[in-house]
Amino acid sequence: GDSVTQMEGPVTLSEEACLTINCTYTATGYPSLFWYVQYPGEGLQLLLKATKADDKGSNKGFEATYRKETTSFHLEKGSVQVSDSAVYFCALSSNTGNQFYFGTGTSLTVIP
Amino acid sequence: DAGITQSPRHKVTETGTPVTLRCHQTENHRYMYWYRQDPGHGLRLIHYSYGVKDTDKGEVSDGYSVSRSKTEDFLLTLESATSSQTSVYFCATRDLNTGELFFGEGSRLTVL
């Protein structure tokens, strides 16, 4: 079945460091891929998405490219800020569109 | 943002008692979902609905039931709560135009 595997955390970085959170997926057909972010005490909110191969999603300085050949959707940011501290979830929407599959989440802490 | 409200936001109950969590949306989204979030497991789908009176099971549906009598309301019921159902529960709706999931703020349930 469809599934998402993402990098284990927690991740701790200094402000202005580079961030990469790895995400790989298993799916039949052509899923859509998402990154969601969860700030403390809140629900998840969409960070970025890509709906087909080679698409790049971007938002708030974060980027991820849908790589079909490596079945990956890694999240990157060139310079993190303290306000980026949160839990990040990679997710996949199945071909039928009925269900989402989430990774286990990666906790990021950015220290000044 | 989609208007999704969950109630109650916090509940403490005892083993063996029934519990109902309510999700209310104002966006007229056809698809609604209940997830639970636990450390080390990320988000796991309990049940989802694809229309009024149309529901289906997710990966962790044992011990849970759902009902959807109106487009805007999706109820999650624990008929006889157990300590393993202590968790944070999230409701979500899906915008079929964008594919995006919108989440409520979560309901924290503690079963003693």
C-alpha cells in the first residue's frame, strides 16, 4: 500500500543554518505530495505541495521537489529562523484521492 | 482557512465510559477525516467520510465509530473508552479543488 517515510528527529539547528528533512514515499500511480507544519498546541497547516513529477513547491523560504525517479520529496530551507521551530510532516495523497498518508513527523528546534 | 471547530478541546474520562468528539465545518467540504496523533506514530487515520451517511474505516478504526448526518458535522464515538485511546484527536476536511487538507485544533482526550 501507499506509505511515507520521513527522517527521524528531533533536529536541532542554530539560527541561519541550512535545513534538509528527508521524505521518501511508496505509491502506485501518481500521488500528490505535501509538507504540513504543526506549531506547538495547534493543528497541522499546509506548508507546500506538488502534484506531479518535477514540480517544486515553495512557501516561506521552504522548498521541496517531487522526484519520481528517487520517490522523494525532501524539504529544504537555506537559512532557518527560531520561528521555524515546529513539527514537520510529509504526506501523500493517494491516486484515488480518498486518503492521505502521513509520515511520523520530524521535530525541529532552532536555537538563537 | 477552513472553519473547523472541534469540541471538546480537552476531556478527561474514566475507562469504560462512552465519549463523543464533535467536528463542525463551515466550508461545505464533502470529505472529512478523524486522525489520532501519538508520539512516534505521527498521524493515523481512524475513519473518514465522503458524504452524508457515507463513511469508511481507516487504519486504526477498532474501538471507534463515526456518524455523519449532516455535511457540516462529523462525530467520533468511543463506545467504551480504554487507556490506549488516550491521544490527541484531529478532525480534517478536504478541499477537492486544491487537494488540501484543513485541520481543526485538536481534542486532547485522557482516559484514566
